[in-house]
Amino acid sequence: MLGFVNIMKMACLTPTRLVFSKVVQKSLDVINGPRTEDFREDGLLCYDIIMDLKEHITQANGIEMFLKRFRGVKDISVIDEEDVTLYGVNEKHFIFVRTKPGVDLYDMDKHPFFFYIQHESTIEVMTATHEAVFRYMRQKAAGRDGSNITLLYNIGRCGSTLVTSMVYRAKQCVVISEPFAVLDIAARFNEQDRPVTSECTEYFEMIRTVLLLLAKDPDKLYFMKIHGVATASFLHLVHLALPGTREIFLYRALRPTLTSFKRLFGPGYLWLIADLLLNYYPIKYRKIWEKVGKRGCDKKLLYEIISQMHPFYLEAEQRKEIKSYSYESLLGNKEVFCESLLRDIGIGKEHVPTALSALEKDSQKNSPFSRDRLANRDGNVSDGTFRWAKKIAKEEFGIEIEGEDYVVQNFPNSWENYLPDSSSESSSGSG
């Protein structure tokens, strides 16, 4: 189901989806009258309609509820209500959802993925124009610099959900795992036919607004795990839009990463995912693929994983405060890894034992990504594919990969290089 949700999220931008969205809009116009302010012109609402119809068509009065649930925002202050959260962003609108009473979107033990429980528990969808939200947030969030926000970038299937669960277990901050809104704006930036550089100041307000809408309460710490594909390419903009934001990058050896992707999507979806994802990478990486690309979805997905790493290399040359963590270093020294991670977020070392309790369970339990569902799936990849990726990584990006599992050797700003002397005390943190 969740694999299908992700595919629909991407596939809905194709011309076929755009055509279908117009058919759905015409049908709604006949039933309820014109609803132009409620419909997402880029086709993303079509995705919601397809999924919601599937859910509600079998329920009593389900179709009636479905047809009434979309509306434009009249009073912008509604977005401050506790049960209203930011869901997505399209070409003209911010998309907010109201969720069912009693559902805790931030309970990661029950709901490992924020976007998934948002979708499953939505009872109302609301839209507001970019300018209306910008205007409201300029006043409401004036003076906020993002110092209560930590972003976890990653390459996908690299232990990021486990690490996020560790932070959640510490119970010192609000944890948001994979908000769609951040994926939306990253995809919009990446689709440009020109590089999005640090001089592109027109993107700053969008980044600032999205992150502050997700981190609603300025008095709480927030930890956000970003989707692990096509998102690292805008990390050079975040600290310019919100200078106080803390940023971390998590990665893993290539062999277990790709194996996990294959087990997740299976042969039926992997080729489609690999093809679709490349369209959401910045133009620079699309052009390099045109030069080095080989047939086969394994190679294309490996290339996309390396392309998710590369922006961190570029940014690390300018900024030492953004640190990297590897899944292998977590396995090697759990306590020290966890203490360093929590310190970087602003949480004291006394919470390490509680955070490490996350290792006792499947961090993706209660989701279609759970370990027991994927364990028996084939994830085999030929050595030739990894040898090709090793060569491309070195020649095109300067990334050095060695060993049987194809471990990255020269990832910059490793957390292990910043460990305090044993005589010094770790920061006590807050939250």
C-alpha cells in the first residue's frame, strides 16, 4: 500500500494524471458547483482523490463525506488549530489537513511515518494561496530563526527511521518523520532547468514558511527526518533561510542500501521508481546521468543514491557545523553514537539509555515497510553493478568507495571527528 502511495505521489504529475484530474474536477463541478479554489491544478489533489475514494467508497456515507471535505481557507488562522497540519505544497497553494480527534500524529511508536498517518486520519483538506500564508507567517513567526529545528537528511534505507525513533524515545522533542511538504518543495526546486544556487533568494521564504509551519510551537524542539531521495540538493539553502537550523546527514554502505530498496519495492516497482526519481533530481545530476548512464534499474537507483550524497560533499566544504553519521558507526558503538547525536540536537546524555531502547523493536513496525514484510524478498544485486557505481562515484563526484559492502571512505565532517575529550562534559541540552 505505502509503496503504491509513494508511486502515486510521483506519478500524479504525469500528463495522464493531469488529464484525469480535469475529469474529476468536471464531475465535482456538476455535483457541487465550481470549486476552482479547492483543486490543485498540478494534479496532486488527484492523488488524494484516488486514495480517498478507495478508502471511503466502502463506508456508509463515504462518498458524501468525500465530496464535502475539500474547501478553501477563509480564515487563515485556522492553520494554527491543533488538529490542522501542513500536508503539502503545490504551484499555487499550501495544502493543510484536519485529522481525526484522538489521533496523535507524532506518536512514532504507532505511526513511523508522518505523511502516512496524516493521510490515513484526514477528515478535511484545506487550501490557501502562497501569498496568504506568507503574509500570515511573516507576522506570526517574525524573529524565529529555526534554532528549535534539526533536519536529518539521508540517502533512504540507511537506518534513518531507526535513528529518528531513537530521538523520539528520548521524549525531549517533537519528531516528524518524512513530511511530504518538504519533499514537495525539494521537487519543485529540482525541476528547474537551471541550477538552484545560494543566490536564489526567491526560495528562502518558501523554505522558511514550510519548516516553521511544521515546527508550530517555538518553545519546543523539533526533529524532522526528510525523505531520502532528491532532497539533499536544497540543503545549501536551509541555513540561509533559517540560520539557526541544525542539520545532520545519515548514510550507509551502498550494498545494504540498494538491497533494502530492492526488497522494499520488489521487481515490479523498482524500475518505475528508478525512472521517476531521476526526474526529481537537479538538472546537474540529470545531465551527468545522460553522460554515464547504463541500462538497468539497479545502476540508475545506485546513481540516484550517490547523487543524494554529493550535495553534502559540496556543502561540507563551506560549513563544518553540518555533521555526517553512518549506519555502520551506529552498529560499531551505539552508546557513543547516540550521545553525540542527542548532543547535536540539544538533548543531554542522561537520555541515552531511553533513546537506545528504540533498538529493541522494528522501527518501521505498523507500516508496510516493516521488517517481517520485507525479510523474505530478494534483494540480490550483481558485483558488476557496484563496481560500476564505485567508478562513477570517484570520477564524477570524488566519492571513494571500498570494501565488500562498498562503504564510503571519505564522507566529510564525520561526527567521530568532533567527539569531546573524555574529561569534558557533554552538553546538558534542553527540551
